[in-house]
Amino acid sequence: MTGVHIDRSTITVADIRHSPVMTIRSGDTLWDAWQLMFVSGMRHLAVVDEGGGSIGVLSDRAILTDLPITEKHLAGRHVNDVMSSPGNVTDGTCAQAAASRMARHSVDALPIVTDAGRPIAMLTAADLIEWVARD
């Protein structure tokens, strides 16, 4: 069987991403974040500063490990207490470089930003797995 070889180094984040993005401010409470995740069905939120620039990512796992998981506790904690700061990628970032960044920072999502640093999408581990499985 003859297959077509795809040079993976030419694949960019724009070629594989499809996950939408929702944002939350770093000073919002974990309770607010949990409610947003629950209602939206999202597992990751892009964390933004007051100007709307991406400064990190918040995962549902980060919230779930901040015990006890009660409304009172989560309402007293803030997103910036548990968020990750793996940096951002753009649509032009090489997909392999984005995957390496995710592995290096032990995260399963990266915010994809505009040149001005505003989040436009999320690259998730599920996006990368789907990309790998295509071939």
C-alpha cells in the first residue's frame, strides 16, 4: 500500500484547531469559572487580563483539585490562584511546536491569539489527537 507522506513540520495550528474559546478574567472566582464551564460544556477557559489579552489557561482539573469543592470555597478563590501560564500560540505556529509547548508545561490546552494577544480559539489535546489520527 502506498501512502502519501505529509510533512508535519508544515502543519500549523490553523490547520488543526477547531475548539472554540471562552474567556474569564484572572480576578474572577473559581465558582464563576466552574459555572461557566458547566453551562458551556467547556473544559478549558482562556484567562484574560483587564484589557482582554490572554495571560493563561484554566482547566476543569485545576478547579477540581482545589479542595474542598464547595461553593463557599470556590467563591473565595480566584482564577489566578490555579491557572496555568504556558504562553500563547497563533494560527501560524507550527503544530508540532504547539504540542511540544503543551507537553513541556503539562497542559492540555493553549490559547490561540491574534497578533494583538486576544484569544480567538483554543488548541486542545483532543485537536492534536484528531490531527495525528487523520493519517
